Amino acid sequence: PWNKTGDTSTLRNRKIFPTSEKTPSTPLSKDKSSLSEDDTQSSNGTSAEWSARGVVSNEPPSRGLLMLVVGLSFSTRLYKITEPPHVCWDETHFGKMGSYYINRTFFFDVHPPLGKMLIGLAGYMTGYDGTFPFIKPGDKYEHHNYWGMRGFCAVLGSFLPIFAYLIVLELSQSHTAALITATLLIFDTGCITISQYILLDPILMFFIMAAVLSMVKFNQQRYRPFTASWWLWLVLTGVNLAGALGVKFVGLFVVLLVGLNTVWDLWRILGDLSLSMVEITKHFLARVVGLILLPLLLYITIFAVHFVVLNKSGPGDGFFSSAFQSRLIGNNLHNASMPEYLAYGSTITVKNLRIAGGYLHSHWHLYPEGVGAKQQQVTAYLHKDYNNLWLVHRHGDNESQSGTPDLVRHGDIIRLEHKETTRNLHSHLHEAPLTKKHFQVTGYGINGTGDTNDQWQVEVCGGRKGDLVKVLRSKVRFRHRATGCVLYSSGKTLPKWGWEQVEVTCSPYLKETPSSQWNIEDHINPKLPNISLSVLKPHFLEILLESHIVMIRGNSGLKPKDHEMNSKPWHWPINYQGLRFSGVNDTEYRVYLLGNPVVWWTNLASLGLYIIMVAVASIALQRGFSLGQKRIGHSLVLMGKGGLLLLGWLLHYIPFYTMGRVLYYHHYFPAMLFSSMLTGTKSTAFCLIITKSSFHVAQPVYLLSPLLLCINCNAFSVSFYLFHPLSYGMTGPLAHEPGSAMAGLKWMDSWEF
């Protein structure tokens, strides 16, 4: 049994390991072989390997193991990379966006641009010409060259087990732990599937893991500050942080992980009394440059390239302001000219000033029964469309067909007639569809004939009576004469009956906000002289800020698509439900995204066991049990290094519980990487701790560690063999039908393969 002693040697041992980084500096012999494991070293850059590493590894470096990991990882990801030869799941989005880059066509997406830029570059470099339409899943690629984009994603996905191996090797100094971790990821069907298609996920996870590896390598250089290798890993950490954030905003989670690690590192440095304040300041400034300024510069550069490449008008124009659109070649506002002041008889489009507020829009469809008055729908639409056109009339009459038209002024009463349907913009006291405290806005009447509820007073924000309405530059409000409310874009997305367009209401709250402010964008009136719109082009920082506001609002408003399985965060760690990538019946080539259940449930069990082990080790150390020097070292690896991985898992998982947007199973995969690394680290540390006790077992370390490795690798590889058709494709009967190749493997009713 463990002995609790009160002698000074025990107290000394208890102090040495947790606080070795703060011990005073001592002269160090050049002969490292003369150092004992009890030696304490300084933290100013002259420490021996024990202090630098935390734990001395008895295992020599093994290129053979690393080559084995590399070979298995690449072979499992690149196998059958061209199958199936049709569009699968979100390839319809990200493949299409890669085509947009090749064609330099502007589009809108809720994610930052780096991932799509790299996909487009990979396609271009491998001969893809950007002409495949990517309309819907199931469309055949035929003669189009798609393998390069898939192959690029698969190559980046192949690095994930390799990075995990290197990270765990650095943290635990155990090849067994590193190999167990790599095996978990190599033989996980979910990691294979998500790496084999034209998606952002493998690109995002590549940068996340590269950032963590660089951070861990940098941490190991802490005793050699400001050397070439120290700067290399610091800079690489910053570069990969920019890469992760440049692919998806989920990259913020790894930024936070590195940030917390850096704060802890600086706190340690501040407590090192052997360092002067000048040296501490140098450490602080180096991290500011490498981990804040450099990533920020690279992130902004990504957007600069994005805006330069996408210089042609495309489907994303309507999400952005009129000024933004004026910079796009082919847009009707690019180098355009139009009448400067709004006039009666003009044909116009009206754009809401709220970011992604949309164009004032109507169509022939009516509001459904029970949603206000059953009149024609009026919405805000984010795309250019003929149904965005309105005619400006003086209330009560139509304009003369000859002569110079009168100009619209602040305070005028107008009527807006929808050009396509000839119904007037109308409001009344019925409540709005979604914003119940607002009034409904409809299209009413026919051929310009309506009633007094069609009258709107024009107000130029900040203007006085008689001021003219300037096209594009004037902020305008439309106040309803009968009710006193103002025309308003709520930003809320209507249900299917409203074609998922944006709700337009009449707000009784008169405070000026972008949602109640509009500008006249298109202005057609052949009776008026035109002026150039070149003065509208915005600066880079303006379009950078606007693009981020649009992305954030678009991300928060995402809703599930038809026949798509969204999920809840608690589903993910238990592997409750997967995602159908391709095929729905026995005649189609079916691919189903689902994690290897043995791998995922092992990770889940390890999370719980890790917490128990840390609690036991912490109590033992706190109570002063004589654990032995190596066992203390492995306990510290378990708590300190394992704690870093646990924090990574928490940061990449828990925030999803707070998100209001639609969530999918694939959102868990970055967190799954951290749980797999924690499983490998915990498993070996557990073996080393329990077998180095005072129980006299003959050579237990040398027997149990290989045995653990053998059992784990066999379990993961056998389960991979059973479930590999999920990744590489299935045909024939479904799993619940007789004669299926997957019969007996549908272990949960929620699995749908």
C-alpha cells in the first residue's frame, strides 16, 4: 500500500514536481547524462529534459510507427475517393462556391471565405473548369473533373490522425498513447466520411489540429525562449489560428483555447523571479505579435483576396448594400448612371438599410388563412428580382405621360404600386405574421385602384419639409397615413408559405433604426437626366465590416432544409444519429455519416473515467502519499496535459448548447478529435500509474502497455471492418431488411442506414 510519511524527502518530492518551473536557476553541467531525475532546473531556458518535457520518456523515437500512421491514414481516406460519382450532401454548396471562385462570381455564404477559396484553387489546379452547376444532391458529375476538390479535402483529412499522434506524443511522451489516439481516428468511419467530400469540415479540422500541434510544440520550447525553433512554432500557431478562423467562425474556439494557454504561460513567466521585467515584456510582446497581430493580418488578407477575386456580379449581390454592389462588374450599379432625385412616375427598387434586410418585394401569393387579412403578400427579398419593382404615384391620381415629372419631396404623400401585380403597398390594423405587435403589410387593389390605407408619407431622415429625395444616398422612411406606423423589415424569416423570405411589417414604434430606413436603389425615369454613381464605391474596411455583419446574421438565421436530419448537442457524443450523405433506397449508392460506435463510445467512457482518475490522483498528491517520482510525473501528465485536451473538448462542444441556429451532427467532429486524444493520453497514463504502485508485479509496465495497445487496436480495426460500408458505400437492402450486408449492425433505432 501507499505510505503516508512526514519525512523531509517526501515533502521535497511533493514540492519539486508541481513547482519545478519556479525553482531558482542553478548552474547546469553540459553532461546531461550526469543529471538525476531529482534534479530541479530553472525556467529561464537552461533546464534539462525533465523540466522541459515534464516527463522523461523511456521510449525512443520511432519513425516506423509514424510511417505506419501516415500510410494507414492516407490509404483509408483516399480509397474510393471518386465514389459515388455524383453530388453528395453539402457538396452542392461548397462545390458550387468553388466554381464561383474559378468564375470570379460574387456569392454570399455564412462562413469566412478561406475554405471555399482553397476548394476552388484545388479544382482549378487539377483541371476543373468551374462549369458544373451543383444544383442538387444526386446530380451526376459525368465528364466534369471533381476528383481534385475531393482529393484536396481528403488529403487534409488524412493529416488529422498524424497531427493527433504527434500532439499526444508530445504531451504524454508515450508512443503507446500516441498510437492508440491515431488508431481511434484512422478507424473512425465518421472521420473518414467527412474527409472524402467537398466540404469545409476537413479543412477546418486540419487548421484546428495544426494550431494545437504548433501550440504544444511551442510550449515545449518554453525553456529555450527566442530561439529559431521557439519563433517557428509561435508563428505557425498564429498562422493556423488565422486559417481555422478563416474557414469557419467555429475556429474561434481554438483561438480561445490557445488564448487561455497563453494567459497561463504568461502568468507562469510573471512568477519567474529569475526574469527581469524587460524579459517579461519581450515575452508578452512576442505573443501579441505572433498570436494576435499576425493572425489578424492574415485573416484580413484572406478577405482582401476574396474581394479581389470575386469582382463580378452574382447571386450574393442582394445581401449587401447598394454601395457594396456598385463595386461589382455586371451589377446594374457598377459604373452606372441614373436620375439623381426621386420623381413621380419613376420605376424603383427600395432596399432596407438593415444588413440583409432585403428589397421591398411582392408576388401573386396571398397570406394564408388565419394570418391577418387574406391579401397579397409583401416581403423583403435578398436577391435581385423583377418582383422588386414599384411605381411611384402621387396619391389619388396617376402622373401625366408628358412633360418633366415632379420630384418627390420630404413630407409628400405617395402611393407605391407593385409593377408586376398592379396592387398597392397597403397596411391596416391586422397584426403582422411573426412580429405580433406590428401591423400587417399587404398588396391591395388592382390597376392602382385601392383605398386610403394605400397612402404613405415620405420622410427623409434628418430632412426638412421640401427636401428632395436623393437616389441611393437619402435614408427614407415611409409613414403610413392611416395608422401612423412606419414600414419595417423585421429580419425574421417567414415560413414555407412565405417562401422563407423576410417579414415586412408596419411598426408603431417610431424610433429611427436601420430596419425602418430604406433607400432608393434602382431608379428608372427616361424623362430625367442621369448622373454617374462612381462616387458610391466603399472603402475596404467598410466592405469588410459589412460582410461580417451579413455573415453573422445569416449564420444565426439558418434553418433546416427539407428532409434533413438536424440534431441536438446531447445526441452527438453518444453517436445517436448520423447524416445521410447519399442515397435513400436499395438501388442507390448509399453513404451514411456515422462514427464508429466502438470508437465513439470508448471516447465517451474515457471522458467519465478521466474525471475520476484526476480526482483520485489530485487527492493522493494533496494528502502527501508517496507515489514515487515517475508515478507523480505521469499523474501530472494526466492532470496538466490531459486537462488541456479536456478544455479543448469543452470549448468545441459546450458553446453549441447556447446557439439558436440549426445544428447538425457534423458540428461535433472538432470536439471528437480532442476526446480521442484525451482517450489515448488517459489510457497510457492509467496503465503507468496503477502498475508502478508498491504492489510487486513482475515487469507490469512492459506487459500491460503493449497488451492495452493490442486490445484497443484490434477492437477499433474489427469494428471498422464491420462498419466500413457506411463510409465506402452500400447497395442492396437497407439494414432493417432481410439480406442486408449491414444486418445486425443497426445497434440503435435512430441509425438510418
